[in-house]
Amino acid sequence: MLKDIITIGGLTVHGYGLMIAIGFMLAVFVAMHRAKGYGLNQESIIDIALIAIICGFLGAKLLYIIVEFKDFVKDPIGVIGSEGFVVYGGLITGVLSCMLYCIKKKLSFMSYFDIVMPSISIAQGFGRIGCFMAGCCYGRETDCAIGVVFPADSMAPAGVRVLPTQLFSAAGDFLIAGILVLYARRAKYKGNVAALYLALYGVGRFLIEFLRDDERGAVGFLSTSQFISIFFVIIAGVLFYVNKKRGVEADRLIDKSNEQQEGSL
């Protein structure tokens, strides 16, 4: 909807990139604030964030190349240099790379997994707003009042009223972030917050795909993202079960009032 924000000389600030940057910075800030509240290392949060953004970027692009492999064969440079990404690729590679980091640093991966997932959802929300500004990930043609018409320079078809699925997704991501933050205060087992994220995002992504109309890969009668969503929900169920069997209590917020009383004794 607003693909380019401002151009100064030869530098153009794109709406999509700006939203990604804002989402990343806010996500890191929230994760660091919550890590402090739960007694976790804030410097490790910065390391995890940097690893996640780099590996997530590469993973999202890699899965996009796989999904658009036919176009990649015809024009490799064009596909690699395009604005196309697949979020699930970024999630998978981001999580795996952060898991390796925690193993190397001898940190509790599940503790940090629980802490960062609300922030991941916040970053995704801003990313979807960026999608709306660029016109990618658009919805089906509609006559309803909530439909939007994208300009000619966007990635969506110009002059056609379509569903703003990007904004639906953004609202869902922010809602998930809020639910996770609240749930974290009462989660019984370590890893349950991350499991809830996988379940909520998987279900939400599966449903929103029915409303989208942009070109993307498919596995049978399902889109690629719907196919992956099924596994996310299954993994979430397995995690809930394993977490309960392990019986490791979830991290709790530090009671600062007690700390102050102990310090004054």
C-alpha cells in the first residue's frame, strides 16, 4: 500500500524493510525485558536474536526458492534477489540454529525458547504489516467493505479489491504474542509456552491460507504453508506431552519485592 517510504539521493527506505527493522528491534527489547524478569541472561538474548535473524532470513529465502523452484531454474538471480520469502523456512532454521547456540553455551534451550516466542510473534506481526505495504501475500478478490485496492506499483494485482490477509495475519500474530505473555505466568512446565505458540500459529496460518490468493507452492490440495502447519500442530502436541512427562517446572517471574526485603535484612 506504501511500498516506498522516502527516497534520499540514491537511498530508498522501503515500507517492508522498515517494518521488519521495527519489528526486530521491538522484539529484542521485549525479549530482553522479559528475560530479566525471569532471571535469564540478557546478553544471550541479543546473541539469539542476531543468530535467528541471519539464519531465519537464509531459511526463509531457501524455502521460497524450493517453493518457486521452476522459476528459480529459469531465472536464479531474479528469484534470489526478489522480495519473496516463506516465513516457515525462517522459523525452522531460526529455531534450529538457536538450539545449537544454546547447546554450545550450555544454556537451557527450552527456557529461552519460551522467552523469545512472544517476541517472534511480535516481529511476525510487523512483518505482515510490511507485506501489506508491499502488496505481497494478498487475499482473494472480494466485494465486501473490508477489501482494499492496491496501487499499480505494488505486488498485488492493481485495481482489484482483495481481502487484506496481511492485516488479518498481523492482528493474529499480535494476539498470539499477548496470549503467550499471559500464559507464561501460569504455564506449568518448561517448554509449554513454545508449544502453545506452535499450536496457535500453525492453526492460524492453516486457516488464513484459505483466504490468500497470491501465487505459492502446493502439496496436493494444500498450500505448502498449510502442509507445514499440520506438522507444527503435531509437534506442539508432542511437546506438551514430553514437557509433562519430563515434569520440569516452567521458569517463574522473579518476585522483586521479596528480593528487596531480603536485601534490606
